Amino acid sequence: MMTYRPYQIIGEERAGRWLVTCDHAANTVPDFVQGGSLGLPESEMGRHIAYDIGAAGVARALGEALDSPVILSNFSRLVIDPNRGEDDPTLLMKL
């Protein structure tokens, strides 16, 4: 049974007219991707190469200020980068 969720919704019930998204919110590597590890030390996974440090906090604060829902990604951009097009060679990073 898969329990991993690739995103998190915060404030789904908020009435604001905006939707705040944050696509580099986490440095998570799901268990089904190489057992949850890309072979990098934790120190590297905690750097900007794996996610945008602080971006999730900014998105949460913006959602609160706008009384709007927030969607946060829950995977590292080293797994797949949602900012890339399907034909971009850096969509999936090669180690």
C-alpha cells in the first residue's frame, strides 16, 4: 500500500481568490525511487540543489496573508523538476 503523497494542500477551505503553489518545497526522495535515497549525503540533500530552502515557509505565509490555499510539492527537484518541460534533458537529473 502506497502512503506517499507527492503534494500537500494547506488551507483548502480558505476563501481567498488566489492559489499559491510551491514546486520546490521539499527535498523528499520517495521510497519507491531507489529506496528513498539518491546516494547523496544528507548534507547535500539539505542544500539548494535538492530544494528551495525557505520557499515552503514563504508560500505558507503568503497563503495565510491572502486567505488562500497553498499547494506544496513533496519531492526533491533532483527526483523530477516540475519547472521543466517534458522534452527538457534536465527534467530528470542524472547522477
